[in-house]
Amino acid sequence: MDDKILLTIDGRELDAKPGQTILEVAKEAGIYIPTLCYYPGTTNVGACRVCVVEVEGARTLVASCCMPVSPGMVVKTDTERVLDARRLVVELLWASGDHNCLTCESNGNCELQDLVYRLKIEEPRFKIEPPGYEIEDTNSMIQKDMNKCILCGRCVRVCNEIQVNEILDFSMRGSHARVGPAFDADYIDSECYFCGECVDVCPVGALTFKQARFEGRPWDIEKVRTTCTYCGVGCQLDLNVLNGKIVKVTGNSEYGQPNQGSLCVKGRFGMDFVNHPDRLTTPLIRKNGELKEATWDEAYDFISEKFTAIKEKNGADSIAGFSSARCTNEENYLFQKFMRAVIGTNNVDHCARL
Amino acid sequence: MTNSIDEIEFTDLILATGTNTTENHPVIGSKVKRAVRRHGAKLIVIDPREIDLTKYADIWLRQKPGTDVAVINGLMNVIISEGLHAEKYIEERTEGFEALKKVVEKYTPEYVEEISGIPAEDLKTAARMYGSAKSASILYAMGITQHTTGTDNVKSCANLAMLCGNMGIEGGGVNPLRGQNNVQGACDMGALPVVFPAYQQVASDEVRTKFEKAWGVSLSGTPGITVTEVPDAVINGKVKALYVMGENPMLSDPDLSHLEKALKKLDILVVQDIFLNETGELADVVLPSACFAEKDGTFSNTERRVQLIRKAVDAPGDAKPDWQIISELATKMGYVMDYSSTREIMNEINELAPSYAGITYERIEKEGIPWPCPSTDHPGTKYLHKDKFTRGLGLFHAIDYIPPAELPDDEYPLILSTGRVLYHFHTGTMTRRAKGPSERYPESLVEINPADAEKYGIEDGKSIKVATRRGSVEARASVTGRSPEGTIFVNFHFREVAVNLLTNPALDPIGKIPEYKVCAVRIEAA
């Protein structure tokens, strides 16, 4: 079973493992095959057909995302026949939706847009006929515009196969097909847990992060990788930053462990607190019963004098400190060092028990 | 966790007890669900509440709150009597088995049914499932630990895992799922009253000498007091000053009225935080901190993986990272701390904490490393106790069931359990300021079983009063089968419904953790 399979793609002799698809082998070898519905870690469905390639001896073009390699296979990924087929698919997708890049939030971050450009399509041969769905604007996290949906099904598969939240699916048939929660409910009226992974994987502008709309174009946004501040999983995520503000939060499967790109509602939509007007911006000292603004030096002097006096009068063990499960290792290290080395007590603990 | 998060998805069986993981650590919850739906793993859920995971479970044991030791002893009783235990493993790698065997003898499925309400046949089925799995992972969280028998409960989980040879193997283990981003790291760094970083005992002369040399001061060998012991120590006049960094005990700690009395009695209360929270409102000095997005550093996740955080935006106004504040205060008090970056602090940690010795910023730039990592050429440790337990032989603890400290009576006829909901985090200071999560879960709800609702004349969505011996709160009721009959569930995220006014400060004698999952409560329509 461990035998290697030898095949040829675009004239290059490659070896593959049994069970690998043409697309996987090509990707490993750095050979470009466009995809839309393909999403790693989910079932290969071969729905969009933009990944078609020519296989010698095959009756038709084959979807490379679904076709397992076989010994001696000869594959061509960029013949005129292949390119024509891809153009047709992309033109049909373009024509069947409202893909107006001028106003689309995904402009610059759209796989359909990239394909149109790459395949050098000036305009579709078919009449552009958007279905005329109403835009779903009923929650503050996810905006859904089915007029831009290309029915690739990535959102459905990550919802069911990666997050296993089992909320999204296809409904209706043919040109009426659409995706959404059961009974065509809006997100907010469904059981949806708002992990937002459907939005992260949407290749077009059908699902977008509501609060990020009109907050900045993808090319202006800086992505800063960090670790989520909420629970103990330690999800790796990208804070999308523009003008000193977090615009949105996205996952990145390339970061690997521990979350392989997945996030939850808190990590995804729970970052409004960072830029919140209630944030403390200056030290405060209580005077005549009220907390009044003070400088750092005033605050340090106040604490230092009090702590020193109490320590001298009542001993170091009359001072206690609560460190924090919310702060970094470095800060916890310093806090216990402060209590032990500066104050002189082991009265240091944190909220692990609560 | 003894084992890694990734292993959960690919193990043969998962036993989830006292963890509502799909709401509290949703990404781990997804791994459990993937294990079941995509990889054919078996799932046993032991929980009084009908949590979402019960939908994915092969079997759900709905025990009465606080009966965990009895239930686990019952599972072990069946496993031993049916010969499903790992005899060779027990003989070679553990000690104390005979004493355990003797104690669990009386925990027959029928006896356990009397205590826990779990049908004897279900207990047998679950025991056989766990006992015959090739690799089985036990997941638990605060549903196991927040009891006066929390330590016993954890030891019981360890007993069960060792009994079937599930410790020190891929896909096995006893895996506490941590609820806060760096609760693991805060423990690792010695933010505990009895240990220095990397769990080196303060009582050990040798350890103290090492830290005295490194820090250039003499150090106390007297163990300190825990968070939960501080209120009494203040009331008794032993503690006069309290320095709180990044915590909100005035919502998160048990019996808030008592705590408030203590905090008000202090000579000085210093609170360092990102918002003026309920605790800060009582402070004499408040210091503004930078939040996670405004600073560099590391967090250690629940699988011991040390990962970088990176500064993305500037802190507002004069707010500063906590490490700078501590350094400046220490320097002001005559002990110079002149770190120029968090990397420098990590270098010091590398020197003093053996399990972190090899974890440098350079090495964790792309992917975090799980400790123990004793040197810079060590890859880190995916799972603990491989081939040999840290202490040598794995020790079985023979443990008897002890009921919770405060059980229902005529005056307070129901059980109150507290915890979190998906959309909020801890005392709500962050998530309640987030638009989306607050839109999804705008107010605190009291979950109550339909049978109880009928008995006490309570309607779904109507306001009710919830009272214990320590206090009372009002909130709207959510009538739902998620709560078992006789138990109500209230979250602790909302200051308007501060459920910790109600909770029992009774502590586990060793872990000093309060019994948040069981206290006696009375309800009435408000």
C-alpha cells in the first residue's frame, strides 16, 4: 500500500501517495490549478468545476479535486480546452450573481475576482441576472448577501465538518438553491453559534463581517498574528488592524496547532472591548471618597509609601497579591517576584479556582 | 492536560465529565464533535445538565450534582469485576491498586444508582465502553473541580485512567480544560502561595537558595494564603493591604457580601486593570493596564503550549503593560527591575524554571512549544507520563464518596449550580462590551427545569427571585430541560445578577476551591 504512484503533470514526472488527488499532488509540486469549492479538511465535492484538467484517455475533463491519481496518469492543467472550460464556468458564475466589485466588501480579497482577472475575461458572454435576494442584515456579526453566493458550499462544509455546529445547509434546488440555517431562517433566528468560520472561508462577498464593512480595504489592513485572550485553548488568530483599530478577527489554518484556523464567537466577535471608551486611561487615587485622576508617579508614591509602612508595622505577610490568569507569563513571573522579593511574602495567588 | 488538544480528535473514546466544552472552549468542543462524527470515536458524557455534547454522546449519564466520586468508583467497580482493567500496566507502572479495589468494591452499580440517580445498567454500559477502548481520553473542567471534594474528584479521574492503562499513551490521559487564556501559565510562573515558577516549593531550602541567589534578596519559606482565604484573613486583621492585577473578585469570588466587607476593611486596595470593574470601584488606587492586543509576551494554553502574543495596537491614554507597571513600582520601592522587553523577562524564566528552560521567543515564533522543554534542542512534550510517571509509579488513591457541603432542605429545596454561557466570559467586563455576543445573550437567565417551574409557578421569561442563606438575586427564568429537575443553573457574567452573592464559600480542604456547583437554593416568582 505504501507504493508510490508515478504520474506526469504538465510534462513533469511526479510521485504521489495512493489516495491523493490530482489537485493535492499538483499543489505539492507548485503547479497552479484554480479552485473555488475545494477547502482542505473537508469533503471534496467537485461542485464548481474550475479545477478541471485534461487526463489522457479520459472521456471528459475531470475535476482534479476529486480524481485520485493512478499509475502512469498523464495530466495537463493549462491546455486551451481546460482554460476554455474554466472560463465558461467563471463566466456563468459571474453572470448569475451581483458581483459588483465597486461596492463589494470582498474587493481585493475575492477568489472569483482573481479568477476573472487571471483568465482574462473582459465581460461574461451571458446576461448578468442576479437573483434579487434581500440582503440579510438582521444581526451585527454576519452579513449575508445571497446575490453574491456562488454555491461553492464551503460555508456548509466548515459548519458541518470542521466546527460540527450543523447549522448551515443548502435549501431549494437548481437556480433557486441557497445556503442558510434550517427553514431559511436568518442567522439570528437560528441556533447558530456565530463562530464565523463560514465567513472566513467564503471565497466571495456573500458572507462578510458586518462590523468590518466600510472600515478598510484588504490591502490597507495589517494582519497581526497573536494568541486569543479568552479561554485556555490558545487559538492562533489574526487581528486585522487599520489606523490603530482592530477592524476584524480572522483565522488562519496555516498557523497549525492548536486550532488550525478555527475560532469561536468570543475570539471572533468579542474584541470590541479593546477600543471601548470605558477603558482606563490614567491612574486614579481615592481622595475624599472619590477616585481622582493622578500621574503615574503620584500613584507609585502612594502605593510605595503605604506598602512600606504596612510592611514595617505589620510584617510582609500582612500584604497579599492576586496575580492574573489573564496576563502573560512574563507578567505573572514579575508579579510573584514582586510579592516575594520586594514585599517579602508568599501571599500570592490568582483566580485559577474561580 | 496530560495530553495534547490534537489527540482528542483521533482517540477511540472520549469521556467528558463536568465540562460544557462546546460553550467554554468551543474549538476543543469542535474537536470532540469531529472525533465522534468524522472519526467514529465513542463519547461518554457525565453531566447533570443536558449540555450540547449530550447530542453527540453514545451514552449520557445524568448524575445528581456533586456525586462524581461515587459515579467514577462505580465505573471502576464494573471494570474490575468484569476484568476490563489493565492488569499488566497496573502491575508494572502503578501502586496502591489493592486499596483502591477494596474501596470501590462497595460501589456496585445499584449502590451508585441510589447516590447518583444513574440507572445501574447505563453505568455498566459506560464502564464497558471505557474499559474496552484502546485509547480513552478523560476531559474535565470546573464541573469536577468546583466542589468541596474537587481534589477527590480529580484523583478519581486519574484512578480511572490508570486502571485502564490510559495514562502516558497517545490519545489517553486526564485532561483538565482550562477556562482562561493563561491560567496554566499563571500557575507555571508561581503565582501560587506555595511554589516558585515551575512548581518549585517555597518550603525547600535548596529551592529558596537558588531564587535568593538569582534575585539578590532573602526569601520567606512560609507558605502564603490562597485567594479564597484572603477575605477571612482581612476580617481577622492579618491582611491589611491587597494588590489585585487583572482580576475581578467582586464578581468572581464566592459570598460577595463577605468579600465586600473584607475589601472595605483593607488599609489599601490597589487594582490594576483595563476597565474600572466592580473590584476597582472599591480601590484606593487604580492603575490602567494595556490589554492583550497592546503588548508582547506569552500565554501557556491548556495543553501546556507556550505561545506568543504580539502587540497590534497602542494602549489607550497612559495605560501601560502590566510588566512595565510592576517593574516601575518595584523600582520605586527600592528593588530595581529594568527589563527593556518581555523577551528579557523570558530569558530570566528560562534560567529559573526548568520546564521552560528551552522555550525561547525565537523557537516559538511559528508554533508554540508544550512544556516540559528542558533545553533549546528539546522539542517539547506532547503528552506526559510516557513510559514512566513523573513520580515514578502512578499512585492510586482509594477515595470514598462525600456529599457536598450544603444540600437542599425544606427551606432551600433546590440545588444551585453556576457556570458560563457561550457568549460571555467570566465577569463579563470584556464580552459585555462586545456588540455581537451581547446581542446574542443580552441578559442573565436562570435555567430551570419545566417540572420545577410548574411546581413553583414560574413562567418562561418571567422574573424570579433566587435566594440562598447568603443572599438573593432576581432574573428572568428560562424554562428548559437542560437543567435537571431539582437543579437551577445561573451564570456569573452579569453584575445585575451577581450569582456569587448566593454561592457557598465552603472550600475543598486541599485545592481551596469553592463549591460553585452545589449549594441549596430557594426560588419564587418575583
